[in-house]
Amino acid sequence: MAPSSLPKAGWLSVDQVVAGSLRDLEKGRVLSVPGVQYKALTTAAGMIPRTLAARLNRGLFTTRGRT
């Protein structure tokens, strides 16, 4: 995905990703999701039923010629 296709607020700098990851490592977290926007997305994605998520994934990837 090209960074220019999304608003600048949707991207984190390398420094932000590293800082967030190191904070999570210090807290003993196994999974790190740096950035408020990505935490919101992962929370919302976790609320979608698996059958719907699978259907959406199939629809997104097959339209782009991916398997």
C-alpha cells in the first residue's frame, strides 16, 4: 500500500514504532500495537465475527488478483 494513498495521520514514524515497541517490551507484553489509530483498528477488528472477517478478506484479496 502506498503511503501517499492514506492520510498522513495514518502512518507512524520509525521512531514512534520503536519507542512504542520498547515500552511494550519493558511491560512484558508479547504483542505490541503502537499508535492509538492502530489500537482502535485492532480493537474494532476483534469485534467483527470471524465469518464476516473471512468473507471480507476473501473479497478484498481476490479482487486484487491475490490468492
